[in-house]
Amino acid sequence: MTAAPRLADAHRLVVKIGSALLVDPASAAPRAGWLAGLAADIAALRARGTEVIVVSSGAIALARRALGLTRARLRLEEKQAAAAVGQIRLAQAWAGALADVGLTAAQLLLTLEDTEDRRRYLNARATLQTLLAMGTIPVINENDTVATAEIRFGDNDRLAARVAEMVEADQLILLSDIDGLYTADPRRDPAARHLPVVAAITPEIEAMGGEPPPGYSSGGMRTKLAAARIATQAGSAMAIARGHAVDHPLAALEAGARCTWFLPAPEGRSARKRWIAGALAPLGVLIVDAGAARALAAGGSLLPAGVRGVEGAFERGDPVLVRGPDGTALAQGLAAYASADAARIAGHRSDAIETILGWRGRDELIHRDDLVLLGG
Ligand code: GLU
């Protein structure tokens, strides 16, 4: 069997926390002690250089009682109202717990559209990268109050997987009330076997997801498997681990607590590159000099300094073709600047971008993560 990934090897980690872990059912308040333990684990990872992003549920659960919404099933607008009240409490809990271990929390509220629309996607990704570079801990939830039924993730398992994909995280950890995937529901079937490593999400594995849980709860094994499919296809490993009644859940995972690891698909990271290279028709052309052509061939990003010409009309995030001085198509990528801005910064050093445009965007005109070399 292939070895399971180790938390210690991750450069960038996304951790998803469900409402049931974070919110005490008796008091309907955040479980401060548990959160303190998790924050300490995050601080330990961060101190070793691992970047950590949190995806946290709990907004609705933190507000239901205060609003008298105690029925098991809520209408969409009731959930959205509860989220509006509870998100403040959730953010406060995280900001406090992280501040206690010397970390700064940053809140992002995303919808499905933000992860599918190319421009919003690039914006959200750039913000996340900046926040990580600044040493903060992004804490993400779904923007429940604006999401309509059609554009809701509805569950944070899938949101967390999209975030892992967006930031190219090495690992996604879903902290749950169960320590992984079993061949059948272990609460009902005593013969159910725990699976420590899942190399591929086959139809047999999908069948182990069972039925979605009844009532209010949005998660269950089915959405975790959907998350595993997204994350592993994007090149991230994913673990389902127990967070319930475990005071330092990430430290416990590192120390070998039982969990299920889903291994990244071998083709994972290249899938996005194929999408950039194949699925999108370029809307413009950047003509680069010989130095930039060499830098691209060596795996570098495209800096404005090496750009000699800009053709076509494109917006930030649109696909563009990169041609060499002799017209050869060298690469395709997603532009970090709209064509008008690209034309103005072309030929200039990146530290002049702010003076030229009046605002400072990325140093690169196309970041290497958004660039695919053509022609072999
Ligand atoms: N976004 C919802 C909340 O914060 C939770 C969704 C989920 O738990 O999957 O309450």
C-alpha cells in the first residue's frame, strides 16, 4: 500500500472545521477550550513554516438559539439570517483564539461563483496568497447571506476542497466527528472496516458514502467524498480525521491518530494547466523579448519588463498567447493585468508598476502557476 502523506510534509494546509466541533450544543456558544487547542496546533505548524488556511462552519449554529430558530429544518432565508448574526460571533471566536497564540485572523466569505468565475477566482486567490505571505491565518466560510439556492455550496466540505484547489494546497484536512471512511456505516454495521488510505475514488468507494444525514446537518460522508474528488483531482491529499473530543486534533493527527488519507490523483496538478492550455481561446497576445522567452522556457513567470508588445483586448484573468520575438507561439496563460494596463507596464520593471498605474498589482504579468508552455 502507498504510504500515507504526513502533515509535517505540507507546505500549505487547509483545515476544515464543522459546526458540531466548534459549537457547544448545550450553551450554543463556541467551545473555547477546544478552539484554543486547535489554535495552538495551528501556531505550531505556522512556526515550522507551514501555511495554514482555515475553513470554518458554525455561523448558523451560533445564532440559531438566540434567534429562536430551534426547528431541525430551517428555510433558506432563515439560514441566511442566522448566518448574518452568527458570522460575527464566529469571526470573534477565531480572532480571539488565534490572537491568544500570537496569530492574526483574516476573514474571507466566498460563494461558489467566486471559485468558478475566472476573474473573481484570481482575485480571491491573489488575496489569499497575500494574506499567507503576510503571515495571517485566513478563516473562510461560505457567504451564506448572499448565496442563492443555486449558487450555494451548501456544505463547507466542498467549499474547503475548492479553496484547497484555488491555493494549490498540498493537503486538506477535514476535521469531523468520525475518524475516516469505513466500508459501511460503523454505527450500524459491526463488520464495517476502516480504510487508512484511499488511492483512487472508485465507484466502490463512492458507494461507501451512503445516504446524506437527515435533518439540519449538511455534511455527512457523501459531501466528504465529493470534497475528496475535487481536492485529489487538483493534486491535494485529503484526510478525514476526528476532531470531536480531541483537544489538539492536528497534533493528534501528526502523532498518528487514525484517519483516512485520500491520495492526490497522479495527474492532479497538471489538470489545471491543461485547462489553461486547451480549454480557453486566447483573447490577446503578448510579444516578449529573447530574455523573457528564455526565462519562460526555464519555468519562470512572465514579467512586464520582457514584454515588447500587447495585442487584443482582454481583462485581468483572461487567457492570452505569448509569442517570441520571431512570432513563435511560446506559451498560453492567464493575464494578471487587463490589456490597457499591460500595454502601459510593458517594458518596465515590476517595481515601477505602482508609479505607472497608480496601484500595485502583481509583479508578474503572467504568474508561472497560470502559464503553460506550448510546443513540447
Ligand atoms: N456555512 C455554514 C455555517 O457557517 C455551514 C455549512 C456547513 O457546515 O457545511 O453555519
